[in-house]
Amino acid sequence: MFKVGDKVKVIAACWNYPTDKVGSTAKVLAESGVATLCEFGFTAPAFHNGLGCASGKPNHCYFLETECLKKVRAKATPKATRKPRKPTVGDTVRLIEDFDGSGMVGELAVIKEAAGSMIGIEFINKMPSGGHTCSDTCKLGHGWNVPKDCVELVTKSKMKKELAIDPRTFYKILRIDGAPANKDARATGFKYTLPVDGETEWTPTIEDIVTCEKGYHVIDAEYIQIWLGSYDEDLIVCEAKARGEIKPGLDKYVAQSIRLTKILCRWNDVRKVFEKERVAIEQEARKRYNPIWEEVDAKMEELFSKLVIGG
């Protein structure tokens, strides 16, 4: 059964309906259950105006057996796509293209002023070398003027996720010059600022992080000794915080951004003390008839934690 106004398609000819017009579509004007009065967009010799059953266009109407018709489903109206709005004063943006040697690509900033094609932005986490106040609208040293096309808008939901600081304490093992301990990571030339005078600035945010490939890697306390044992270099252990997206790996985490909060120890100095104490603990255990090595391991872990992270 069809309803008045439905769009139908002719799937078979009946009575005097022209066979070459099978497949045409029409609008339903009346329905009896057996026959359906249709109004077509073309004329044919047997067509009429509805014969009093309904008022149709003259010579465009015809009755067809209902079983010769099939309802045409209306196509869903595509939703209107909302154009992304242009960033304006007060919006948080990310620098996506360097301008005038800022060296701040990937960093977040707030638009403080806008005039024509240029905007004045205040970087949130770091100060660019040569930063200023724009027109006294930005924090001292955090301001920079850039073309509008050099930034992208960062939505509130994305900001909330990106700037969320993980409450956990992580650790970062580095060479004494701030270079990563891992040789592959060191090959990029990136060096961390060491927290000599307090915690450092947040590192530039990295998108699409992948463990062992892309992002900033940190570890839990339980993996410090394992990772230190992987390198035969003069290393330091730093306490760190992470923010944004954080993905766990087998023995590490990768984060979008981290900051170093303090230097805990220099491993070469600690290693000598640890080895001396370790030997003493093992010798004391061997004096027993049946040493409980689980207790020895527990003492070793406690000693390592005390020496390295102060725990």
C-alpha cells in the first residue's frame, strides 16, 4: 500500500501503459489497494487527468496495478557541513608554520591581538628567543607576531585532553649533556633542558605518538635499574611529569609532552656505592646456612630506590 504523495517506480507494464516507459517514476494521487492512480512527468495516449478520483495534470495520469509499482525511498538529505571558524582574539592556537625564526612550531599560544592578516600571540609554555609583548598585550618575552595562516585553532575539548597533566611521577634517563641515552633518539640532535634551577618548560607537543617511534619516552620507578643496566655511559636520572595523551609500552610510556622536575642522581656516582653495598648484603646472606634470597632481592631493591630516587 502506498500513501498519497509517495514517489513510486513502474516495475512492470499493465493495461495500456507503454512498455517502453517501464522504470519511470511517478507521484501517487490515489490508492485503492488494488490499483494506484499515478501522475507522471510525461504524456501517453491512454493517460488522463485522474477521471475524477483525484485532480491531476491533464494527460499525465494513469491507473496501474499496485503490484506493478515499487516505492522509491527518499534520499537522506546530507547534513550541512559547518565551516571551521577562523581564530580570533582569546582563542588558543597552535603554530603550524614558523615565521621570522621563532623556532616554536607545534607550540600552543593564545591570540592577544588581531589586525588584518597578522595576529599577536602569546606562547603558553615556552618563550621564543627574541620574544616580546607585541603591543603590551602579551606576557613579557612570550609574544610573537605571525600571519593568521601560520596557526590552527585548538578546540576546548582538544585543549582539555592535550593539557591534562598526568598525576603520576615518571622518570627520564639522559646523558649528562641532556641528550637521550638511546642512540637512535640521540641521532635526531634533540637535547632536553636539564632542571638545574627548578623544573623545565614543557616540551613541544607531538601529535600521533607511537611507542619507540614518535613522542617523549618516560619510565616507571620499577624500570629504572633495568634501563640503567642497558647503557655503559655516564648518565643522570631525572624525575618527570607528562601531559596530554600517554600510551603505555612494554617497559616504558610515550607522551605528547613532558617536563623534567629535578635531577635525582648521577648514575656513575651512585653505581659505586650501590655495588659496594650490594656485595656486603650478599656476603652477609651467605653466612647463613640457608640464605633467603627473596629477602636479599628485597634489600637490593630498597637500597637502589634509596640511592637513586630517595625512596
